[in-house]
Amino acid sequence: MEVTRSRQKPDWLKIKVPKGKEYIGVREVIDRNKLHTICTSGQCPNKEDCWGRGTATFMILGNICTRSCKFCSVATGRPLPADWAEPQRVAESVKLMKLRHCVITSVDRDDLEDGGAAIWAATIRAVRELNPDTTMETLVPDFRGRKEYLEIVMDARPDVISHNLETVRRLTPGVRSAAIYERSLEVIGWIAESGIRSKSGIMLGLGETEEEVIRVIDDLRSVGCEVLTIGQYLQPSMKHLPVKEYIRPEQFEKYRKIGLDKGFRHVESGPLVRSSYHAEKHVL
């Protein structure tokens, strides 16, 4: 596999930064309703593009995570109490932004008995009630492998439920602070069994091999996962894991074709792909 071994970002990772009327409008709605987005907290490279198209990924349950994954720029620490007014604010923001499709994610809340599942369900139902024509994807944590809490979210029936593996099995302990590869696979399997569209994503460039990536693709298909996203890991700061490889676009395309050949309904694979990027296509 041909890779670029350099701290300088290659040309295929350089993007234009549009900041037009739509971008300003999205930012104003988010600020006015005191909401968080993974676009900002996660330092997503596609923020300006998505906001410029009038879309955003809402992050519920605050912006402080109880885990400290070595790839993620979201703040770690002691979160504030759950805000039960937040579901309605998210629903109202979706309406103000006139979204056809919305994506909702959250920090990990291991401090809460249910991992935040009740807030998750309340948010999904609030969005659905106020925006009956808007489709919805939820990117959920593993709820510490407690199926009864995941079922609270599944019972609210979003259109897509995603849970990211993030990386290959071998690298998981050094990349994800509390998650377990097999437990995440089990979570994705439960989602698939529920009949809700199941989805997962991984990052490349952390030192994985092609064989390991293909094994992830096989593992996800074995539990019924239907949608897969594959993108390039980008180091948020010097405190985070370094990029070991910049994977070329041709290799991402190879993985896309492999995933489709193995039976995935959708595979988004490219250097700038993130789990929620162009997520509206994954409902179809």
C-alpha cells in the first residue's frame, strides 16, 4: 500500500473554506440555542462545507466527555448535569434550519446510570414531533455494553443508528480509552437486529495494515452492518496520537469497492470522509 510519510498534509487533504450566508445562519442558530456540535468540538475539517450547505451534527449531553480517547479533541472531565431542556432546543433548531436530515451524536456519559439514553430518546422524539418530515441519524456511544439502555434509544426509532469502531482490532486499546472492539461489534449487531439502518466508521492512518482494514469490513458485515464510512485520521493537537500515514485517495477507493462487493448498502470512503458527512444519503 502506497502511503505518504510526512507531517505535511498532502494536496488531497487541502479544502476550500466557504463561509457564506448559510454558514452564518447555521452558526447563529447554534449559538442562539446554546447547543454544541461535533463539527466544532471535534474539529471536523468539513465544518465550513457542511455549515455552508445549511447542515450540522448536533452533540447532546454537553461538550465534556467522561472518556479520553487519544484521537478525539472533545474535552474530557466531569460533565455538567444532564439538561432536560436540551431536547426541545435541538428540535427547534432543526426546524429553524429547515433540515431535511439531521445527525445527532453525544459525548460519552459514563457518569450517568443509563449513559444518557433517556436524554437520547427524548431528543429523538422531540425532533420527530416538531419535524415530522425530517429524517434522522444518531451516532451513539456503546452504553458500556448495556443492551437495555441501547434499547431505550432504539425504541425511539431514528432512521439510522451509528456506532463507530474507529480503528482496527489491534490498535483499539491504544486509541479508544474505554471501548472494547468486540463490545462495539456487539452493539452494532443489536442495532442491525432491531431493523433500524446500522452504520459504523473507522479512521485510517494510525498504523493499520490493509489486511486489518479488510478484517474490520468483514467483522462489520458479519454482524449485519449496512453502512460504512472510512476517512483519514487527522491529529487535533500535539497531545493526540500522531498521524503515521496519509492514505492516498486511490486506496480509499479500493476500500470502497471492497465494502460494496462484500454487501454494504453504502460505503463512503475518502480522505475527508467523516461519519456524518453527506449522511442524508445513508437513509435511502
